[in-house]
Amino acid sequence: MTNTAIRYTPEFKQTLIDLHEKGHSFKELHEEYGPSLDTIRKWVQAATVIAIDHQGTAVTNEQFKQLQKKSPFEGRTRYFKTSGGVAGKALIHSGRKAALL
């Protein structure tokens, strides 16, 4: 079975995002350019600036989600022996967060 999903270029997506920021509604963009209302809404949401970092760089919603996916504990697994003799994984604390690895 072949994938028949339409792939839009980043330039096309950015064009629709810019038009929405200039005041065009999702419905207008859908009727004129074709992608569904939800698709355009997702593009705009992903490109929305949600924060400015300490260097003054804008952080978009999509970039923030990508940062959350990265594990700060990657490659830092410590094993310990439990009372039952079965090897377990250590609980690593980082500030106010803890992760069972």
C-alpha cells in the first residue's frame, strides 16, 4: 500500500503561517490553498513563539517539544542490587525532578 499523503514544503507552510499572522483566517487559507483547517492550525501552533531564551533567541512550541523529548539522563544509567538479588536501575535526582532509569 502506498502512502498518498500530501507533503507540503517548509516554504509553503511558512507562507500560510505568515498569512495567518497577517490576519487571514484558517478557513480562508483552507479554501484558497487546500490544506485542512486542522493542518494549518497545527503549523501555526508549532511555529508560535512561546519563550525567549537567555540569549534573546525565540523558542517556538515545536522547538520546546523537541527539547523536552531529549533525556538529560541519557547514558547515565547506574545499576544497583535489590534485596531480592535482582539488578535494578538507579533513581537519579536532578534538582526537583527524579527519573527512574
